[in-house]
Amino acid sequence: MEENKQTLLEEVLQLSSRLREYQKAYYVDNHPLVSDLEYDRFFDRLSNLEKEYPEFRFPDSPTQRVGSDLSSDFPEVVHSIPVLSLDKAYSNEAVLSWVAKSQQKMRQGLSYVIEEKIDGISMVLYYEKGLLVKAVTRGNGTVGNDVTANVKTIASIPLRLPHPDTLAVRGEVYLQKADFLKLNKSMEIPYANPRNLAAGTIRRIKSSEVAKVPLQMFVYEGFWEEGLPLDDHVMILSKLKEYGFRINPTIGLFCKTKEEAQKRLKEASLEGFGGSFSDIPSYIQARTDGRNALLYEIDGLVAKVNELAIREQFGYTSHHPRWAIAYKFESPQATTVVQKIDIQVGRTGRVTPVARVKPVLIGGSTVSNVTLHNQDYIDMLELAIGDTVEISKRGDVIPAVERVIEKNENGEAVWKMQDTCPSCQKLLVKNGAHTFCPNPLCPDQVKGRVAFFIGKAQMDIESFGPETASALLEKGLLKDVDDIYTIDYRKVLSDTPGFGVKKIEAIIEGVEKSKEQPFRRVLVSLGISEFGKKAADLLVSSGITSMDELLTIARNEDIERLVAIKQMGEKTARLLVDSLNDPSMQRRIEALRKAGLCFEESGNKDTGLEQVFAGQVWCVTGSFDHFNPRDLALEEIEKRGGRTVSSITGKTTHLLAGSGAGSKLTKAENLSVHIVNEEAFLDLIAEKQSRVKKELSKEELQGEFSF
Ligand SMILES: NC(=O)c1ccc[n+]([C@@H]2O[C@H](COP(=O)([O-])OP(=O)(O)OC[C@H]3O[C@@H](n4cnc5c(N)ncnc54)[C@H](O)[C@@H]3O)[C@@H](O)[C@H]2O)c1
Ligand SMILES: [Zn+2]
């Protein structure tokens, strides 16, 4: 072989083995070694070489098969449908040129669907005679892992279909951005993005652990064993929706004319955008621009030929169908240098290392601080000061260090946290993967507690800013949040630079006013970990309406009483009881009681709403203009005394149905549940509000004449 070709062959072999290594780290370990962009570059280089030199295309090349996520922890199952990957394009133009080319190939009868490319894990659901029998990962495209028990924990996946069909359904299992952020906080070694966390969850051995993670699934393909008379993608989606699956409502259908597209969507009872071919470029642009506003992550868009007959004519490679193309967004990533690692002490004493990086622009914003979570995370990255790292910031998820690209040349070793607190110099202690400062009087902890206490969602004392806290801390007057209520501000601040009479009076007024905050806010402001607004609401609506009741429960270690509250986890309950029994917390509580804070919930007076939904059981489905997220509608119902449930049963009295309401609507109709649309619901709550007002004024009137 000539020398040049020999070198190329070596490159091919090297690329193949490298890609295989990256695939294992990505698909099986869920901790990628390189960025997607870099992976794609290697992949493209290999495919191009193989195209040029077909003799170098080996049957086991990574380009010839779907990247494998097989693991030995789960039984292997042979797929009854080919589970392929997608061909990729990296620009808007490349997609448009694919559309143009396919139109040349097939002059007539062609339409396109454009869907969001959900960044999750590929899953195939197998139904036999209407029953879910298996859920299988994509694996290598031919063989996947059986993860049925884990997938069954995803509430939106129907276990039984309304018809005894035998079919395979493909879709993507994913985790919403907000859920990811919340879960990742309590992770010993956090994940860099929602996809990795979702993939790690689906491979957990214990399904009870999986059930704690709110995974979701969108489905996008259905393969019936006995071909149903469905001849395009849109009708398949329509059928899947009718069967109770979640279909991503954000789809675009593009036909010769806009009218035709809209008509076909309507016939399929699908939401989405209908347009003509000339609308494709602006649609792609709009979806690309709008990606950050989504509740979940997408890593691109997928354009597909809509007609099934034409799909067959286009055919397949062993890696992807020729009738679809994925437009992959450039993922917001950048490389920079870690200049310093600081440690921050939070209000609970938890110590978090933060990388100070050379400022770098990612996805439109400058990043200079990146959390490193804990020592274990740093050890996993093998990160040292001076290293060049890759940072990602996907959507509105906080920036993460994904990996080290280049080690520093100064001989700096992997960074190790010091043993003492940078704020109070006390010896730090380890608890699990996290490190804590054990000193409740630690200035940084006090600062953190005060900042939380006065925060908008807690006591909301706007006039008491961080500079006030710093000034008081410096004078040694602020040792805990209760000092806020005993300090003589006029006396101690009047000769402090930056504190004029007006400012001081505003502080005093703000502090005084905060005493009116309701009990549930006071509870949250204590800063008990994992005890936020939702937990406080649950507690109060379960009938625990005063601090004394709660303290008694804590004293008796009555965890049972707490976990009897629906949605209250054992961990939250335990943390709550332990914190309340802590002597410094008890001192704080007693001091706040003395200060005159609200220690009792004052009935429903604070909402001022008539309990018009009392005794009713509401289910809410679909999407709404005024209640986005949907939880807002649930809140309105609960505030007015209604109970809310997530599925329709014989006990459900009302269904609030938004647009895109699917199987629940049918079920509600069958069970003669009252169906209320958004407009009627708005009327209902507005009408009740004004009626409450009217009744109030009647009372006031009566008051005038009753003496
Ligand atoms: N960083 C790494 O080390 C590394 C390693 C391997 C793979 N990767 C990444 O994974 C990609 C290759 O993986 P791939 O071949 O699985 O491709 P892919 O995951 O980028 O695209 C194919 C997948 O998209 C999913 N999908 C989401 N929404 C869809 C929709 N509406 N319709 C159809 N499919 C939809 C399907 O699960 C399908 O399998 C690479 O391009 C790279 O970005 C990265
Ligand atoms: Zn400290």
C-alpha cells in the first residue's frame, strides 16, 4: 500500500477506536469524555474517509451502526423493529437543502413534519394486545436493554391501550430543566445536564428510586403489527394521542399550501403549526430562537417526510432513515481556564467550591463563576487550577464544567479543599460527599441565613439589604435572624456612613411590616433545608396550622404524622423534625415568637376566597393561556377548597380541559364528569371573586345598622 493510504488507514482505525471509547462513556456511563460537537467532528471525519475509501469501511465501524447504550445490568432484548439513529445537519441551510433535494426526488404528494429533537434517551415501548409488555432502550439498534420496570414508573405512559393492538412505540424519555436543577442539588456527584441524569435514572437497579425522579416521555413513532390504514406521520401521531400517549404539541406540518397543512392537522386533532413549504425557513428560525423558553431541553429539530409510502421509497442506511434529517443546534459550549477555586459557605453551613474562570461568552452571556458542587465532583473531573476546561450552558440551566481539556503546565495537582472554614476558620466536617462548617455563628452562614430570611419569598423585607446586614455583622450585632427584631436601628446605624435618616426609617418600617407575614412564610424563612413553600403549604393544608402543634410533633418525633401527608417524603419529614429539635433553632424560634411574628395560620382569611370548589374533585389536563405552568390552575382550585387529582376516576367531579386535552377528555365524557374549558373556568373564578366582594359589602352594611 502506498504510504499516504497507509497513514489514512491508521487514522481510520484510530478514529474508530476513539469513537467507540467515547460512545461507551456517553451511552453507558453517562459521563461523556468529549463534547457532542467534538464527537460529531470525529464521526464526520470518519464517515468522509470511508466514503472516499470504501475499502476502509469495516463492518464494525461506528458509522455503520447505532451507538450502543447496552449495559450488562439489564437483560438484553432483540428489537422487533430497527431502531435507527438520524442523519445530521449542522446548519439551517443544510436542512433546507435536504428539503429541496428530497423534493426534486419526489415531485408530488410530499409533505414534511418538523419536530423538536428532545434531548433525552431513546426508548421503545412494546405493546401486545393493548398491554405494555416491554420497554427497551435503543441499545445498538438491534438489541436493547429491558428497563420495563423503571419505565413503568413514568405516570404518563399508558400501561393498557383502549384497543387490543400489538405495536411498538418510539419516543424520548427526558427530564424537565427545573426538575433537573432541583434533583441535582441533592446529588452526591451531580450530572452536567438533564439528559445524563435521565439516562442514569433509567439504569437504576431499584425502580423505587426511579419513581422519585419525575421522568417524562414524548412519543413520535408507532409501528403497528397489522398495518392500520394510516398513511402518514400526522395520522400516526393522532392515533397515538388518541391512545393516551403524550405527543409533543410543538410540531410543524408543511404542505403545498398553508390551508392544506392546517386542514390536515385539524383532521388529525393535533395542535401545531401548519404552513406552506415557503414557511419552513422561518419556522426553523423561530423554533431555534424559542428553545430556551421550553421547559425541557432540545438539541435540535428533526425534519421528516410525512407520507409513509414515500418514506419506503427513500429507504434506509444501516445507521439512519433517508427520509429524515436532524438539525443539531450548536450546543452552547466554550473553553476557558480555571484561574482560581474559591469556597463559599452557604446558610446551612454547606461549603461549595466555585471555579473562577477567565470570563467567556456562552450562549449570549458571560460566565466567570461556575459551581463545582463538591470535592467528589472535582475528583471526578481531576481538575486543577490552571487547567483548560470545557464549560457548557444549555438553555437556562446553570453553567457546568463538563471536563478538563488540557492540564495546566505549572505542575498544579488536583485541587483539594482546605480543612478550615474560610469565614470562621473552624475545622470543616464531611457528611457524605458534602463538606460543612459546623459553626452556627460563622459570619458567612449568618449572612446567608439573613439574606434568605429577608428574601422576597420569605419575610420580604426589601429595605434591609445586604449592605445593612454587612454593617450590622461588622458591629457584631447580628448573630442570627432574630436580632433583626431587637436591634435599635436609630441608635446603631445613625453614625454609619451610607445610612441616612430616611434609609433607617425605611428599615424600621420594613421590619415592623414583616411581622404581618403569614405563618407559612415564617416557617419557610427559618431556612430548614428542603423545606420550601410547597412543603409549608402541604403542612398547613393538612391541618398543622400553628408553630406549637408543629413543635409538639417534632418533640414526639412523630414522623408518621408528617409522612401521612400526601407528597411529603420521609427525608423532608426527618430533616424537619431534626432541625426543629436543634437547640439553636429552638432559641431562634422562641426569639421570633417574642418579636411577635405570626405563629398561627389565620384560616382562609388570607386568600379572601369563598370555598366554592369545596367537596369537588378536579382533574386538569391540556395547556392553558392563563395557567402556565398548569400548576397555577391547580392552585386556584385548591385555594377555593377543591381537591385535585392527576387522573380521572369515578370520584372525579370536574375536568378542567385546556387545549390539547387528550385521552382524559374522552374518559371524562364516558364517566360524565363535568368538563370545563379555560374560559368558563376563568369566569367561574372571577364570578366567585366578585360575589365574595358583594357579600362582604352586604356584611359591612349590616354592621352599620346592627348597633
Ligand atoms: N460527547 C460524546 O462523547 C458523545 C458520544 C456519543 C454520542 N454523542 C452524541 O450523540 C449523538 C449521536 O447519537 P445518536 O446517533 O443517538 O444521534 P442523536 O441522539 O443525536 O439523534 C438520534 C436520536 O434522536 C432522538 N430523537 C429525539 N427527538 C426525536 C424526534 N422528534 N424524532 C426522532 N428522533 C428523535 C431519537 O432517540 C434518536 O435515536 C452525537 O451526534 C453526539 O451529539 C456524544
Ligand atoms: Zn465557618
